Amino acid sequence: MKKILSIVFMALLITSCSKDNENKDVNLAIQAKNGAIKYNVELADTQEKQEKGLMFRDKLAENSGMLFNFEQERRIVMWMKDTKIPLDMLFINTEGKIVSIYRNAKPMSEKYISSPYMVKAVLELNAGDAAKHGISVGDYVRHAIFPNGEKILKQILNPQCKKKRLAKPAPTAEK
């Protein structure tokens, strides 16, 4: 009987750690002071995708956006030409840290938008998302393009699967 209960318990544990339906489309999370905010984003990782961005779209679904991956940190300049929807732009360094935010970029504007810092990526979200979710400079974006991003994202999506071991202190040599 104990063996059967052990097998059932292990099966439940394994299924509880698999991706649940609630998170099936999530591929990015922002670790803000108020907790993790989950998004499903498109990746703009080619020059063609970066040039088009979110142009000509009439709407952007809730909890979605576009992540522009520029591979290495550099000065980035964005604009809203031919973009019909207002956006928040999060400028992100190579570690996934948000270093600046441009809120409520105006649709169809040809004004240049940039960060005072070198960045690896820019995340475009619906205007107002940063304020609504308490996203601020210093928060971290977790996505596969950032170091440990995929691993941390999995932990955010499946918190019950985190290892609950406490680190043991290193042994000390007695003299």
C-alpha cells in the first residue's frame, strides 16, 4: 500500500510541475516589486522584423507585446511612425534589467525615442501597462534572450517546483 501511495504522490508531483494551461502562451515575465507579470511576446530578432515592429496594427492583445533583441548593448533609437497604438517602451540591458522606460508613446509620431543608456533589448507593451503593473526601472525581464532567463521564467511559471532546500553553510576549519 505504501508503494502505491508513493507512486501516486510522485505522479501528482510530476504533473503539478509541468506547464499548466494558464501559462501555456507565456514566454516572458517581468519581476516587479508587486510580483511577476506574465506576457506572451513576439520576438523581433531580425532587421526586417525590427523595422516593421508593431506598425499598421489596430490593437495589441492584453498581456502581449514585442521584444526587440539587438544581440549586444548599444544605443537604440525607436519611433512610432505608422504605429497606430500607444505603447510603453522598456529599455533593457544585457542582464535583463530595465534601465529606462518611455511611457505612453504617441501613435504615428516621428519623434525619436531612446534610452540614455546602452541596451540590448526594447520591450513594447500596451501604453499604461508599466503604471498598471508597477513596472519600474530596476525591475528584471525574464526571457530566453537574457542570462538564466529561461530557467528563471520556468521557476516563475511553476513556483511549486522550486527546490526548497536551504543552502548549508560552508564548513569552517577549526584552529
